[in-house]
Amino acid sequence: MSASSSSLKAIRLELGRTRENPEGNPRCGYEFTAPLTADGHLDPEGFKANKAACRVTRFWEGEKAEQGALRHLGPDRWVFSYAPGSEDDEPAFKFEKHRFAVGEYVSITEHDGVTRPFKVVSLK
């Protein structure tokens, strides 16, 4: 896909159901900007053309918000990064295959090494 066939979207993810949060938690999650194709998939070419705009904010109840960037590290590797290097990267599980649409779920492996489910709650 070319950059012209995608558009930048602000995507909000909120923590899905986990053992610790059986109802999920709207006060824990991510807001990030990414290029999506018309069918809601991440667009690697659009990312190349808009890297600087692909930012992320991690918000977590009781913690200070973290600011970082969405990074594309290969055909099937997307991460949220908050500082240079890879020590703090949070890998997104199969982001390249997921369709970003309200109600869909994605998984992210966070700083503590735990992979958690997140629900797409808005796209703007």
C-alpha cells in the first residue's frame, strides 16, 4: 500500500479483561497515532512517510503517563518505545495482522514482561 492509500488515525486502547481486572480498566491503556489502510490495518509505507507523527502515550492508573513512539522494526515487528535502545520497548503481538476497529482486541507485552489484552475503543 502506498502512503496515499492510508490515513493517520488516533487510536485509543483500554485494558481488556484480565485476572486482576475482570471488567477491564478504562484508566489503563494507550493512545497512539498510526497510519491505517482503508480496511483498518497498519500501513508500513504510510509509517515510513509519517514516522515523526507516530507517537504513543501510555496511561496507567496510579502511574505517571509515558510518552514515546510507535516503531516498525521489520515486516512483523511493531513496538512502542519510550527511550533510545530496546530495553524499554513494548512489543505489540501481531500488530501487522490485526484490524484496528472499535471493539477489536490487540495484545501488548508491557515493561513487566506480561502480555495483556487491550480493546480498541476509539479511532479518530
